[in-house]
Amino acid sequence: MTSDDQAVRDAVRDGFPAAIAALGSLVRIPSVAFPGFPPEEVRRSADAVADLARATGLFDRVGVHTAVAADGVEGNPAVLAVRPPAPGRRTVLLYAHHDVQPAGRDELWDAPPFQPTLVGDRLYGRGASDDKAGVVTHLAAVAAVASALGDDFGVGVTLFIEGEEEAGSRSFDAFLAAHPDELGADVIVVADSDNVDTETPALTSSLRGNVTFALTIGTLEHASHSGMFGGAVPDAMLATVRLLATLWDDDGAVAVPGLTAAPDPAAPGGPTDEQLAADAGFLPGVRSIGSGSVADRLWRGPSITVTGIDAPDVKNASNTLQPTARVRISVRVAPGQRAADAYAAVRAHLEGAAPFGARLGFADVDLGEPFLVDQSGWAAEAARQALEDGWGAAPVATGIGGSIPFVSTLAETFPNAQILLTGVEDPSSRAHSPNESQHLGVLRRAITAEALLLARLSRGEA
């Protein structure tokens, strides 16, 4: 270990209390970018991130910007901070997002979702891990390198903190088009993935894409009495249940012709069935679905999930045949297949399988592309070494079942940039779920690894 590396480690240690405080302050802001939630909270979150970036004193320019999406709607505010490189040094783009998922029902949380709560080694709160910990990782890593190296901090850094990733990054393309010079970089570090566990880092090698849409199933012009007409009249709930059941086989594997799996393993290994059950919280007696290895099912194959249903709730149920029902469907697309082709396959299947002549309607279609990461370049090698030194354990190449659609857009826009997918989550982070949390040991190790990478780039070692 060089003296500079030790100085970086010491700076991360000394700055870590401030990093935790910054994370807590961001968690307090309910920056949900979905329609129907207060947009001023997303703006307040962006302003808070910009203030944190300015407080480092390291960036020549810090601003909060929006872009107008293709549909003419103004996107949510993003933070863009720029520090040019010294002559002969590389530029790194550090990406994270400051918007969060809705909290859901408060009673499912052990503490208020937007009140940061420390329990043991974990800080609880919506966005504590996904992805405000990613924001803090970038800011703390840059600050640590500046503290350790001073005037020798030669790497160029662009901080790009998006404000609508959870809501589909609708204005992302327009934002890239509006800021091509500021966002151009040799290396792009995306801090929005996860790790094997709290002691083992991961470098993500594949992402599934995503197709989401609202499906309306209609069978009747109006509701009718279930006693008078039940048994002869095909109500929408019956049609919906029968139709949705065709999406999977008896083992729970996707049964839609035309949905493909990745042709080659994007990453070896993967969790065991026992680890899957523990991480996902299986109830006693519940078994996993599908066939093949867990990695095949999570990383290299498609999945279909019904994420919402509009139907009468049990409390207000009456003896009525429902004329329509509406569901939200999420399809995870395996690497190697275009999202548009996956949507076409699922739509064709549903239209062909509609029971009793039910009428189907499709709306709110959103497509996100899958991505395979090239980990053969110099940046990936430098990242692997920094992760091993920062965590004290060799990183594992993993896939991820989730989707980060903008990564493929970054690759298309900046084809010469090497992309690194790192993260601050672990299997117990429960991102998107009640009681989301960030393990503080993971946060500190993630900051250390990123700071070491930036320091080595500053010294021209990579």
C-alpha cells in the first residue's frame, strides 16, 4: 500500500461521520418523482445535493438542470457538477439518482420512512440505500481524494445526479443531448447496483431490461348481480385470472413464446436456492419458481410480475360481476433481446389467450433496454483492484435481475467510455420495499474503493 493510498483511507475514515449525516439529511426529503407526488420535494432534494456538492469546494460549476422530454413534458431536476481534468489525466463521470420509490403503507415500516433511523449497523429510511447512499458515496469519495492528495487531484470529475430514475428517466435522452460536453468521460461509474453480501463487493456485468404496461380486461358493458347472472356471464375478474395464469407454466416459469434468455452466461456463479430463500424472505414451505440455476432465472432469463391490480377491495366487495379489471404488468427482459420485441411477444400472447372473447386494452407502455457490460478494459481492471483494496475481499462478477435502462443509453451516447456498475446495496437492503436500509460498513467500504480508484486515476496509474 502506498502512502497516498493510506492517506485516502484515513481521509475516508475522518470524513465518514459527515457522510452519514449527509445521507440522513437526504433521506428526510421525500423525493418521489412519480406523478401525483409533490414535485417541490424532488426540487428540494436536487437543491440539497447541489449544496453538498458546492460544500466540497472541488467543482468549478454546480447547477440544477431540467430537460424537456420527447413528449414535451419537463423532466425532474438533476444535479450537474463539473471539475475539469489536469493535462493528460482522464475524466470520470459519477452517476447516481436522488429520487426514490414511494414509501407505500406507513404501517409496514418499523419507523417513519422519511425519518432516518439507525439500528445497529443499518440506517433505515426510504432512499437510504437506493440511491441516496450512491450520491453520498460519490461526494464522500471525491472529498476524501481532495483531502488526501490536495493539488495532485488531477482526475477530471463530473457528478451527474439524476432526479427521475425510479420514474423511468423520461427526460434522460434530452438531458444527454443538452449537455454532451459536460457528460463526456473516459469512465462512467454508476453507483446503483448491489453487492454479494456485506463483506463481498460485486462488479455488475449484466442488467435485465424492463417492459411495463397497464392492461385493461373488459367483458361487460355494466356490472350485474352475481346471483342473477353468475355461472353464465363471463365477468372481468374471471377473465383476468384465467388470462394472467397463461403467462406462467405450472412451475412458475415464464410461458410466453418469443421471450428469450441470454445465450451465454454474463457472469458465473450466483446465489444458491438457500441464499435466495433467505434473501427474499420465503415463508416456511415456500419453494422457488422456474428451473435452472438461480443465476439463470435472475440474471439471464425473463420474468413477468403483476405489480398492481385495480379491482374492488375486500372491505367494499358486493355480490357483483365486474365489467372491467385493470392490472399493471412488469416484464424483465433478458440481455440480448430488444425491449420492443419482448413487449410485442407478450402483447401477442395476451391477445391470443384472452378468454371468453374478452376485450383487452394496452396503455402506459414503458420500455427499457437490457445491457451486457464489457469488463475486459483497463477501467474494469482498475476497478477490480480498487474494490479488493477497499473491501479487503476480491470482487465477484455478478448479473442483476433489476433494470437500469439508461445504462444502454449512456453506452450509445458515449461509445468510447468504459462503464462500471458498482453499488452500495446488499441482500438485506430491501430497496423498493418497506424498511429499506443501508449497511454503514458497506457504505464506508464503497466510499473507500471509489476514492482509491479516483486517487489512482489522479496519479495517472490507470
